[in-house]
Amino acid sequence: MLERAGPAIFSTIQPDAGIEVALLMRRTGTVLAAWTRDGVPQEVVSVMAATMVGSIETMSEALGCPSPERVWVETERCRMLATKVEPLGVLVLVAPRSESAEVLSRTARGIVGRLARSGASIRGAASMPLPTDESTARSLAPSAEVGPRSPSKSAPKSP
């Protein structure tokens, strides 16, 4: 159970490293454990992360794609990773864009490993694909990738 996880799951995050936010939360946005730099409003980040994950799941399913196990988002200034850790849990990591996606992925794998050792039910923890450099916002699932698509050949032509 995720409720048994405490702040110790974030013990290997180095204060001087690039991670700015690490949240273990319910998919509703309820924070179970958190590590943030000073001044980061974890309540806002958790609720918006839950909204983002829910929105991407809904959009993926509407497109006929499976619900993603993890979501990568990149903006001009930051990288965000949200990954499911049990049917109702999400691990969220945020770092500056200058921090590599590999660092976020490695950090997530370490935290997920500690959660697994604590008895939490973990999904999709073994492999964590990295986003491609040309993506600015992408959702990755083990068997599907949501991103730009070329126009469908069956699309109606304009008159």
C-alpha cells in the first residue's frame, strides 16, 4: 500500500541535484509523500499533475490508445515525469529542462524500487522509456506512443 510509504522514499534525492519536485500521490491529487525545493506549492503541483494525467488518459483512450503507464512533458524550462505506481497512485518528478531525461528516469526507477521493497504494488517499473529530443509534450506507454501523426489517408479532401 502506498500509504505506508513515507518521506524516506525520497532519501536519495540530493538537495543540490536538479530535481525540484518529487511527489507520491493518489491520482486524485492527494499527496502521500513529498520532497520539494523551498517555495514550490506542492498542493498546486499535485492537483495539476492529477489533472494532467487524467486528461492524457482520457485523450489517449478517445484515440483508441491504451492508458499510458507514464507521461513525459517538456516545456521551455522544465521536464516532468508522471508514472503510475499502483492502480491509484502516481509518482511525479519535476526538474529543470537542463537536467537530462535519463536523470529523471533513473531517479524514478530508484524511488519505485524503494516503494516495491516497502510492499507497494508497482506497475510498469522495469522499463521507463525516455522521451525523444524533438518532442515537447509526449505521453509514452509500453506499447503505444502518442505524438504528432501524419494525416490519415482516409481523411476527406476539401472541395
